[in-house]
Amino acid sequence: MVSVSEAGGANGDRVDAGNTVDPDDADDRVLVTGAAGFVGRHLVPRLLDGARRVVATDVEPEPPDRYADRVDGEALGYVAGDLTEAPFREELLAEPFDRIFHLAAVVGVNAYVDDPLRVTEVNVVATERMLELVADRDVRFVFTSTSEVYGRNPDVPWSEGDDRVLGAPTVDRWSYATSKSACEHMLHGLSAAEGPFEATVVRPFNLYGPGQRPDFVLPAFVDRVVSGEPPTVFDGGDQTRCFTYVEDFVEGALAASVHPDAAGEAFNLGSTRETRIRDLADLVIEAAGADVEPEFVDGEEVYGDSYEDLRRRVPDVAKARDVLGWEAETPLETGIERVLARRRARAAERDPDGGTAGTGERPT
């Protein structure tokens, strides 16, 4: 663990993003918020391949296992704190950074149904306060938004400039999409103003990968199947998603963080392979070699009328391909195998004698 001041280090020469589009050549200083979360645990180690100095911050008191052994106070510092608290936020951002990856957010259906006010506090207010501190600096601010910003627009695939079609404000489900959209408005306004500040928005589509908590559909399926239980499929499972492997997303975010033509722009970063949820359950069962069948349940019985599902969610990634040279590369079957291998390894660690393992795990 290091203090905020220790994590900052000495200032160095800034790399001009206009001279390179290779994120591994960016010998600069980088801040990652929400660094103990799912994406952060994959992004931070990848950043260490190229950045001279990485500061990772999260509300978690200790860094995750995935990179804890690399925290040294020199190449990588970890700072625990809450960005909604002004003293911590101001001390953290007192030091200059060349790139900021802002991942910190309240994420997940349960979270924004159970506590929509906290969603606003973390996702909007804390982001606004951060921007007040860095808006006049020479920094590239990479904001992780969401495919949820498109709402329930029926015209798929969605390109970055397509309309947002949201449900009523009385439906808690839309608080997350609204919070991320509000931040996008702030960032586009700041990017359009004269000054050195640059912002880039990346919109992930249904990320998955090893270490994701089982609140999300694919790891939930894996978790139940490995435990000998049927995967739970809501509302018939005919709704479709485009599942994107987390390391593919990380590569896209890195490219967006340095490309000169990405400043002031938003990018869809997602697979274009559309998969029915019921078919996803079958893929997980097949990959696991399990003798179970999906269990179909009514989503309204679980969430009540505070949640509205989407029938399709498909990105148009032409912009990311043309500007960043990026496309998702990991086949869904390959990603499922990796998630299964990680889940089984964790189960074996908890129960090395081969007994029945529980379903709960702390992702790292």
C-alpha cells in the first residue's frame, strides 16, 4: 500500500498521442479508478506493459490478487479510497497524469434496482467532481460508459450516434443508463471546449471473462453448472446479447486512450456475434460436460416491475474498426472455456479433497 503522494511520483515528459497509436509505446503516467473491479483487474496488468507509472485506486482496502504481487510503489501503486469523498479525491488528483481510465461505477442489475441513489452519487457526482479537478489539464480521460445508453432502441445494430430510447424514470432499471449518459454529456462538452483536456468514451457490450462475479449472466451460468445446478434463464431466453471477452475490450480501450483521432469521440467496443441467452446456457452446459437442463423462470417474479429486459443488444463497431483498427477476436466458445477453467480452479482451491464446493467466490 502507498499513500496518494507516494503513488504520484515525479512528473515527466508527456508523450504526444498524435505521434503514436501504439499503447505500449506510451511511456507515461496512468491513473485507473475502479481498479479492483472486473475490468480493472485485467486492465492494470496490461498497462504495465507500456506505461512508465500506473496508479490504481478503488474502495477495496487491498489490491486484488491478480496484480497484488506487482504493487511496488514504483511502477505500480495502489491507493484505497472513495472517490465520492472530497479529501481523497483531491489528494489523488493533485498529482498529474497523462491518461486516466475512469472505471469506478456502481454496476449490475441488483445494484441499480436496490439503490438507484447510490448509482447517481458514484457514477455522476463523483465523476463530475473529478472533471472539475482535471478539466484544464493536458490529459486523456477515458470513460467507460455502457451499451445501456442506447436503452431499448429497437433499431439494431446501434452505431455511436443513434438515439437513446429509455423507459420511464419510475423504472429503476434506467438509472444506470441515465447516469452514464449524463457523464458522456459532460465529457463531450469539455472535449469540445478549447483547452488541452481530451476525453474518449468507450461503450462495452456484455463483457465477460475469468474472475467476473456471478451476478452477470455468463459467470452465473458457469457458477451453477460447475456446482451441479441448472442455469437459470429468464423469460424464455430468446433475448440476445453480444458477449465480449474482457481482454478484447481492454485492447480497444488502450487503443482509444492514445489514438489522436479518438479524442472527443465515443466507440462501441463489442462482439458482433448475436447469441440467444438460452443458447448461451446450452453452450456452457456443453463446454462443462454437465448433465443438466436450463431452468426457465419469470424475470418479473425476481425483480418485480422495477426492471425491463431488452430483446436485442447489438453494436455497430465500424467506427472502432476504421479509427482504432480494433475488432473483438476471442470466440465465445474459447471465452467460456477460460471462464470454466478459472471457476474450476477456484473450486479446487476451496475444496482440494474434491467434495461439494459452494457457489460463492470473491473475484480477483
